[in-house]
Amino acid sequence: KLAVLRVDCTSSQAGVARPTTVTHTFNCDLARARILTLQDVFGRGSAYLDLLTTAARSQFPTDATPTADQTVAQGTAPVADNFKAFLLDRTALVVVFPDFQVAPGSAAAPQVSISYEDLQRYLAPGISDLLTG
């Protein structure tokens, strides 16, 4: 069994245009009593970070401005920390990016979805069963 939880913590400050939100995600393998990390979800040696980078970049506009393009490039670079807030949804892996990581200040925390079909060959043994169980 799998339990998935998203917690958005929001704080407001006087004079700031919009509140700041920090998202925490928890993907719990209840049978093994553990919280899954990206490294648990994907097989050792798989190029999952490159796949997540490519998939995320394809879902963000890239022709806005050079600064916006650079923000997307840095925020979706193939580094595990860039993808740490993730949810194992029913049909897709959902990555939630922190405020300002991939978008200018006025945008809410964006997210991207990557279907399990696209991820299948990268998943660690047993994860497919957990997702369908």
C-alpha cells in the first residue's frame, strides 16, 4: 500500500505581493513503513535525473526571456535536490517546484507530471507493484 501526502505551508508578510509557500511531500510505503525518496523510486544506475530534466523542461515555456530560460534551465538541472518534492499520483509522478525555482516571482509553485508509462524502464524493482497495488 502507498500513502501520498502533500503539505503546503504558506506565510504572508506585510508589503509582499503574495504569500510564500513551501511544499513538503511524503510518499509512504506502508508495507515497509518507510518514506520513499527519489533514489528509492528509481533503479540504481538509471539516468532518471536526465529523464526528469527533459520531461520538466518540455512542460515549461522556453521563449519568454533569457532570464526566464536560465531560471528554468537551472531549476530543472539533473540534480536530485531540484526534484525533491514529488508525489506518486495515480497515473504519474508529479514534481512540485518551490517558489522561484523555475518561474519568476509572481508565479505560484509550478508542477509537472510525468506518466508512469514514460518512467517504467527507470523504476526500481517493486515500485510498479507499489503504484498499482
